[in-house]
Amino acid sequence: MLVRGMTARDVTGLLRSWRSGDERAEEALLAAVYADLRRRAAAMLRGERNDHTLQPTALVNEAYLRLVDYRRVRARDRSHFLALAAQAMRRILIERARARSAAKRDGGGAALALDAAAEEVGARAGELVALDEALTRLAGFDARKAQVVELKYFGGLTNDETAAALEISGATVEREWSAARAWLRTAIAGA
């Protein structure tokens, strides 16, 4: 979903201008992709407890701040930018899950990356950490399968968007997604 009248090609042009140092392009880029990123973050957080405090807006804002801070970001196009955003959101969620688990073990309140109002990931903290560890193992021997999972699960990308970001066919995305899910289920169950 893009700003009305904005195409994926327009976003690619904004990315190029932003990399060249055009601050107005950065503002326009945020306006162009913000609603899409927020929708993806909301989908990602849908499985959380009703009382969790991390909101899609906070997740998107933190991910965007990280992307803006990465001066070396070289997003080729809209799909690649969304892939980078998915990676940032994954890191944020995993950091929060690990901090939450550490706080439970220590019995104290660990400082988290986001504001104090968003101090817990929710009931899935352990599951997210287990998934991240299994996904890291998967990436060690099949990076593309791990990327497909990251983009689809953490980034909420569709098969077509995942295919574009990885420059592979939609059928390949389907095969990789299916095989990766099966491997991850086995790896997590065996852990």
C-alpha cells in the first residue's frame, strides 16, 4: 500500500534521492511507506497478548529510526527496502524478547530499547527467541530459506514481494517457505 498516486517506481526514485543526501526525499519516503510498514507491524503483533504494550506504531518508528541511522543502507527498490525493514523489526522483537526473558531470570526490570511504556513483548517472548535461534541455524546452511521466513514472517511480505526482494520466482518462494517451515518446526520441537 502506497500513498495515493505513488508507485513502487516512485519509491525507488525516493530511495535513490535519499541515498544521495536529499532530506526531502527521506520525508517523502517515510510518507510513502509508513502505512504499509504499520500494517505489516500490526500483522506481526496480532498474535501477542491483548495487554501487551508494544504497538505497531512504536515498532515501525524504531525500525525506521534504525534504517535511517544505517547510512550505508543501499535499498535497490521498494521490495528491498521492505526486506530491510523486516530485518530491523525482527531484531527489535528478538532484542525485546531476550530482554524480557533476562528480566524474568534476574527478577529485575531490564532496560529495553523502546520507551518505558512498551516494556514487554508478550507471551511469545520464548517462542520468538527459539524461532530466532532456529532461523539463525537455518541461515547457516540455507540462507535463502531463512531470508524467505524473515521476510514473510517478520516483515509480512507477500509471496510476490518476497520474490521481488530476493529476485526469485514466486514458485521458488512457495517451495522455500514450505521447506523452511517444516525444518523450523522440527528444529524448535527438538530444542
